[in-house]
Amino acid sequence: MKKRIRVVGAGLAGSEAAYQLAKRGYQVDLYEMRPKQMTPAHVTENFAELVCTNSFRSDALTNAAGLLKEEMRILDSVIMKAADENRLPAGSALAVDREHFSKQVQKRLESFDNINVIREELTEIDPNIPTIIATGPLTSDSLSQSIAKLVDEDALYFYDAVAPIVDKDSINFDIAYRKSRYDKGDGKDYINCPMNKEEFEAFHAALLEAELAPMREFEDVKVFEACMPIETMAKRGIKTMTFGPLKPVGLEKPDGSRPYAVVQLRQDNAAGTLYNIVGFQTRMKWSDQKRIIQMIPGLENVEIVRYGVMHRNTFINSPTSLNDKYQMIKHPNVFFAGQITGVEGYIESSASGLYAALNMIQHIEGEALHTLSKETIMGSMAFYVANANP
């Protein structure tokens, strides 16, 4: 019988790692603390739950995100297979039905007799047991303390936020219109809410005055640039949003005119009944979220089915702890994968889980670990994680 390996966390990275190990015949103990212990951002007990956007970004082979997806498809990624089979219209991007996607990943993993799913919180890491830690940015406090001991330092953190989701039937299509930027995809994958200059300036002013949900007094609120709250963006200047998520270029109205700013909504489920507001991550109090969202033309009577929230993320200082195979330098039986290593994004997290699993196999079999070329996206990402300036 092949050796037993622990995978801690059934998110994107952990699910991918467990799949790669199980399909090669290894015994896998897959730990997932949900639903017994939930996180501030998760709402289900499903494996590979998408807690932020439902977009996996561009699927074009002309950029890094698209190329990484193709590398993962070649390596039989369970995450990419589920994403491709639950695709939603999103122009040149790959967006998915988040519920169907996660349920498909879970169903595939649960079909393996050699994956033992343990619905409990693991609070201690034993460095003598082959383990892949893929607990994500929302690692529990108890396990974070154990990890901090392994890496000989306090865990780092930053804050992340998620965007609201609304009911499509409550959108006013006398104002809103369908169009993809530059007519990519089928040209009508997004719902667009146009603003003139006066409407945008009032919207910007409201964001500056919005009341925010409180954070712990002793915590410095450091936000991640790629998932910045809309109110933080507004504070950086009145033009920041119009050069970011509200930029109007390529989103002309049906009459051919270009709005001053455009708020986009992206399909969030296969039924097409739910849409998320693109780039509208926020920590505003819910009352202000509703008031300000309803200032957007076309959303004046919108029904919000999920409000935006902010949560704390935890990650390790990978360059001081890991090699470029996601393996701990001091504890070679332990690998890390996913966002806790510092990679950012659904696909990046999944890819690190895949690579860590392949190298875990090499390690426990006493073989040389794989070193992917830095000319591949997976290889260059792993190299950067281990060699970036800490």
C-alpha cells in the first residue's frame, strides 16, 4: 500500500493537491474544518468554495493567466476541469457558477476510496508526517499558532474584501444595458450601469462619507491591492475608479455615446439570476452599501442578496521558509500550497497545490523533486514565491 499523506484544507489548493495524490494511488487524509468551524468569509461547507469573485480571469493564451490555465489542463487539473464544465458567459474571461463548480470538485474527490475526508479542525502540524498545508488565508487561530512555530516567526496578514451580489430581476434595464468591453465574447456578457459626471461625483462623495464596519482596535488595516475596497479606492483620488473598475472605455451605450463612468455586473450563477458588482469589494456597513449601490443608475431599486464583507488574511513569509518546490526548508516533510504562501488568485492557488502534490510524491518516494522551468508560469511562480524579497 502506498504511503498516507495529510492535506490540510479543502479549498482550491488543497482540493487540487488531494486529487493529484489520490489519482496516483496515495492514501489521503483530507482535513476540512467546515461546517463545524466556519470562517468569516465562507458561507458553505463545500470544497473549493469561491469566497470572492466568480471570475478566473482571462482565458486567452496571450497572457499569463490564460497560459497558466492551459498548463494546468495539460496536467489534468480537477479545478480546471470543473471550471471549464461550469463556465458562464464573461467575454474573454473564464467565469463560473460558483455553487455548481465547488460541488463538482467535491463530488470528484469524494468518489475516491483512498481519500479520507475528516471534517475537523487540525490544530497542530506534526513535521514528521508528510503534510501539505493548504488552509488558505483564513487559517484558524489555533493552526496559525502551530504554523508560526514551524516557520519561526509571527504570521503576517492583510485584509481582503468581497463584493455584493444582486438579483438580476431588480435591475432597471431602461437604464442598464448589456455589453462586454470591446465586444469580446458574445459582446453582451456584462450588465453595464452608466454614469454621467454629476452622478459619478455624487457617488464618489458618498463613498468618502460612508460608515465602515469596525476592525479590531489593535490591528492595522493593510489591504491587498488587487482586491481593494471600493471606498479605499475612492480615497486615492476622484479619478482612480474611472481608470480602474469603473473605466468607460469600450463600453459605449446603445446610442454610441461613452458614459463618464460605468459600473459593471458579472453573471454569478448558471441560472443567470444573480450578478456580482465588479470591483465593488467593500467593508462599508450594510446600510450604507444599500444606499450607495442604489445611487448607481439602473440599480435604484436593486435587491442585494449578499452584502460585501472584509476579512483578515494570513500568510507565511515564504522566501525565508520554502524552497521553489513549496517544501519547507527546515521541515522537508511539510509542504505549503495556496494563498497562505503568498500567491494570489484562484488559479495561482490551485496551481501551487498541483505542483506541491507532485513534489510531495517525489519526496516520500526518495526521488529528486521536480523543478519546472522558469519559462513556464507554474515554474516561474514557484521560483518567485521562494525568492522574492522578504
